[in-house]
Amino acid sequence: MLSTRWPNTYDAMAERILTDAAFHTSYKLIHSAGGSEKQDSDEPVVLALKALVQARNIHVFTHHFPLNWFIDEHFRECPMTLLRAETFSGSQGQESMNPHVSLQRMSDGFEMPPEDQRMPEQQRLASFVERALESATKMLLRGDASEWIDVFWTLCILVLVHGDLERAAGFTDTLLTAQNELNRALENLTALYLHCCGDLHPLNDDEIDPEWVELVIGSHTGEPTKVWTQYVDYNSFWTGSRDDDWHVTSVKSFLKHLENYMNGWHLF
């Protein structure tokens, strides 16, 4: 479960969206592969979720990084445990486990491993994000309205990735640069998404007509949960929770409200 891996991390609605996205995409991959899930996929949701795992790990590392590591020379020479592996019970009785994270400064003259011993480029955060954005763009250009929800899910997940990079940006300027680049890319994808779907998106100020959504979006063949009903549910949650002066009037306002939507700030 999501709450087991990352307890007390995401709002209930964000957890639902992540779960819906993973379930729907897993079903689609198994259905298209004739009963076996593909290990490598260019589905934007899959790529975005992989990016989220790495971004979340970076956030956890930087959150526990000791500031005096930069100041105290003696401290810098000593290996240090940032986070101990331990199992603990959450607020609702579920068990979770922290990873073990240790830090040690390499000696002067340390050289990075050769390229063939490093993580393959396609398994790195930058590659996952770039490919997720590219795949989502291709989806929109295909003109299949039933895939709009895949793009919406991708945007939701990448907004969380952006948030993790933003919170970790104080650790290194590289993450700040990555965060800024991702923000521009999200604006471009959002602009295309809004151009394609018009007012039929979950952050519409007014409740969208379920019958019209079903007619336009429909659902994938054999889908156990009708995609259009999830689209309507997300919109109902938004219209019932947002402040009266929150309106989507531009690409930037859409992304701002989507960030609120995924982080639960609109509930407080």
C-alpha cells in the first residue's frame, strides 16, 4: 500500500489518484499484453511513477542531511547514519519501515565509477521525467479523449515530483535547475492538455455533466472501472472543496490549483 511505503506523506485524494493511476495503467498493460504485464513501458503514468519514487528518495535524503557536514571538518570525515532502518506502526495501526541511509565522505582524489558501472541513463530521474512528458504529449496528439485521464494523472504525479525537487533544491543547485526546467515542461504539457479537453477537466469551476463526459471520453474496452466516472468524481471533489475565488483562468492557475489539489491545502 502507498501509505505503508510513504506513511503520512500524501493527502487522501492524492493517494486515491496515485492508486487509481497505477491500477488503471496496470490493467491496461496486462490487457494489451494478453495477460502478462510488460516490464518496460512507455506509458506516461508508469514513467511518472518511477520518477516519483526517485524524487521522493532524493527528498528523504536531503531532508535528513546534516547541515554541520558542511561546517565541521572532523564531522565530515566520519561515516554517519542519516536514517536507521526500523519498523514502526502508523496512526491507523499499519506497519511501515524506514530505509537505512548512511553517509560517508570519499577521500581526496576519488573518481566516479566508469559509465558502464553507473545506473543506466534510461533508469535515471531525468530520463523518466522527459519520457513521461513526451509520451503524454503523444497521447494528446493522437486525439483519443479516453486518454485524457492518463494525461491528467501524469500531470498530478509530476506535480508531486516537482514538489520533491523544490523541497530538496537547497541541497544542490542541480535540483533547483531541474525543478525550473520541469516547471516549464509542465506548463507546456498543461497548455496542450487544456487545448485538447477544453472545459472537460477535473478542475473545472462548475460540475461537469456526467452524461457529456461519458459520451466524449467513454472508457477503454473491458475496463473494470469506467474511466469517465473517475473523471467526474475528481471534478466533484474539486467543486465541493475549492474556495469560491479559486478559478482556472490560465495554464499557471491550473498548475497552481493542481498543486493545491494534490497536497490537500484546499482542505485547511
